[in-house]
Amino acid sequence: MREKLVEGFRNGIVVPQGLIAHGRGEMFDYLLGERTTKESRIASRAAAAVLLRAKKPVISVNGNIAALCPRDVVHLAEVAHARIEVGLFHRTDERVSKIQDVLYEHGAKDVLGFLPDAKIPGLEHMRGLCSKRGIYWADVVLIPLEDGDRAEALAKMGKKTIAIDLNPMSRTSRASTVAIVDEATRAFPELIRNSEDLQDDAKAIGEAVKKYDRDTNLRLMAKIMAKNLSGFLDR
Amino acid sequence: MREKLVEGFRNGIVVPQGLIAHGRGEMFDYLLGERTTKESRIASRAAAAVLLRAKKPVISVNGNIAALCPRDVVHLAEVAHARIEVGLFHRTDERVSKIQDVLYEHGAKDVLGFLPDAKIPGLEHMRGLCSKRGIYWADVVLIPLEDGDRAEALAKMGKKTIAIDLNPMSRTSRASTVAIVDEATRAFPELIRNSEDLQDDAKAIGEAVKKYDRDTNLRLMAKIMAKNLSGFLDR
């Protein structure tokens, strides 16, 4: 993964801040034992349910996600009938264009974000830019590795959001409708599987939503990490 | 700090892997509450004692340290009568030379590392290069933000090492004689203060060493972080 990010960085897709953010995630994943927990699976199933119930789902893609798992993004968009939009915190037209190209190379039909014509209220100009046909229009937005300000601003717009974020204490996790605390390249395939599994099964979709409580789930994730941290040196 | 590192990166001092490593450290510091704990102070005092007792102390400097606190490195070297050597995991002559220049700009008299003429046994060729007059010769090496392989190899050579590392579970922390679990730009001034304070006071030096037990200290640091992690979502 580090190599993919460093390569993405050399190709102008990933920003230096994205490398630092990846390091923060690495630490949390290390505390998780670099595995998908039972709690993450419950969150992923609820996320799939919210995605499938959505009328206007959109997947927001940033540089790190484009570097790490572009094919998974395209695959999930197909399964969930979701649109794809490039959404960047450190936005430049060049970077949006490069990320679009990566997604097209991996089979995307339509990638929004290049000529933004709408704004997410409450964010500094460049950080709030988005597409009328994409994030602005969406009822549900999947926000993998999203910045806290953007995540909170989307929630304030009344949108349901699905976060993929290794930090159970982050504002992104805590502002989202469903927070999947898992590493992105594991979380995407899991979310694809769950979306395929729940497809057209209204009963199972209802159960997946009912089984999930965000704050309880985040608390359990934090406790797993805390246990690993405090137990490590006792072994 | 992020800005200093990104600037160091643009100047060819910091490598992409250094940015990722910084992110990992950020997370641990976040779990510490971004402050120097009582336990870190005890470790810092013991570290100062070990430095002052050393006959041949050397400070190893990498890209992140040169970007973050070059003046502190020079200041500590003066106080502890230590030599300075550039020690890199991802070594290129160009980067060594640039880091030397930064240290000279901040007042260093002599910076070793550019024409390595010795090797740390047990490391891959480029990673083991060092100076006969510096790290190879040293009895005590200060290794802020050091890679685990290098830290272990130095310990195997019989050298005492003083780590500055935010991860209490890292191989660097656990292989060192004294492990200061603190953020580098806070740890350096603290170490300078303690070195000034203990200077020429053999009794206080002895007490500082006696008061410190590495494994107990690391365990306490991990527990502080674990408590913050598990308590966060209960508030």
C-alpha cells in the first residue's frame, strides 16, 4: 500500500498531506491487528443497506482512494448503481483530471467533479466545490478517507453519509450515518460483497440497518484498539 | 509541523516514507493528548544522564528531524559534547548533503555522514553505512525517529541507544537503552534542559538512571494511550 501511495504521489494523484494521513491510518490498523473485525462487518452490512436504499447514491473519491483501489470503486458503483465524483480537500483541476483518468482506465463510465457547478455550504471555497449532478444531488454519499470538515458539512446538508475511516474517534466517523472502521482496501471488497448479498432483499436490508448502532459500534472499535495497545507490552 | 515536513519534502530532505511515518507518530501523539507526560520526563532525565556519562556520544539525524528541529540538534550536541551524524534509512548522497547543509545553516561545526567509511553489521548495504568517526565509534547514540532495523542493529553492536519515538510498542523503543516516548520537537528542548540541569552533578545523574526502567515506562505510556482511546467515546 505504501508503494502504491508513493507511486500515486509521484504521478500527481496523492498530495503530501495524503501520505501523512495514510500514516495515521496505518497506526490505527496496526492497533486493529490489520484485520476486518466483526464490528466492521456489521457496519459494512448496514452501509450496504443504506447504499441500496438510496435513490441517488454517490461515491466520493480522493487521491488516496484512487491510488489504492480504483477498480473497487468502479465495481461498487456498478453494484450500487452509484455515481462517482472526485471530491478533494486539496483541490486542483490537474489533480481532479488525473484522478478521473485513473478511474476511466479502471472501467468507470462517467466520473464527475472536473467542472464543479455547485457548492457544499459552510466550507471554504475550493474545499466546497462539487457537482450538481453528483454530490450536491445525492441523498447518500460514500466518503472513504474523508476530511472531517467536509464530512460534517455533508451531514449538515441532510445527506446520509457512509464513512470508511480507521479512526473511530474522528469527526468523519462521528458525523456519518454509518461509519465503517476498517482499512479501505479491505472495506471496499467487503462492501461490494454485502451489496451483492443484500440486493433485492428488503427484509435483509431492514435487518442490517436495525442491527447497527453507530455510537455503540465506534465505542467497540475503540475498545478493541485500546485493548491491543494496553495488552501489547504485557505479553 | 506538517508544513515543515512538506517543505522539507519539497527541498529533498524528507522522503515520502518520512511523511507516512510522521502520520503514524501524529496518531500516537493524539492519543497522548499532544503533551509531554510525567513518564516521558522521567525517561528524558535518564536519557540526559546516559548522554552526559557517555565518552563518545553521537546524535543521529534523519530527514524528518532535520526538517523539524535542526537548531535543537545543534544545541543538544553542544550541551552534551556530542558529534552529529546524518543517518538515513533511505540513503542518497544528495539527501545526506542537503541535510548536512541544513545543520550547518543552524550552527553545526562538523556534521558526519557524507563519505561513510564503516558499516553497521547486519543491515543491508545502503542502510548500514556510517562513519568511523561517528556512529561506528560511539558508545552512546541518540536515535530520534529511527527505523527498527537500524535501532536493533546498533544495540547488537553493544552501543547504548536513546530513542525518541512516539510508539511505545515499536522495535526502536523496545531495543533502546532509554526510550523517550514523546514528540520530537517537545522531546529535544526537554532533553536539552535536563542535560543542562544534570551537568557535572554525578549524584543527580545516578538518581536519574536509577529512577528509570524502560519496560515499566513503555508499559505506562501504552496504558495512558489506551485509556484515552477507550475513554474517548464515553464522554
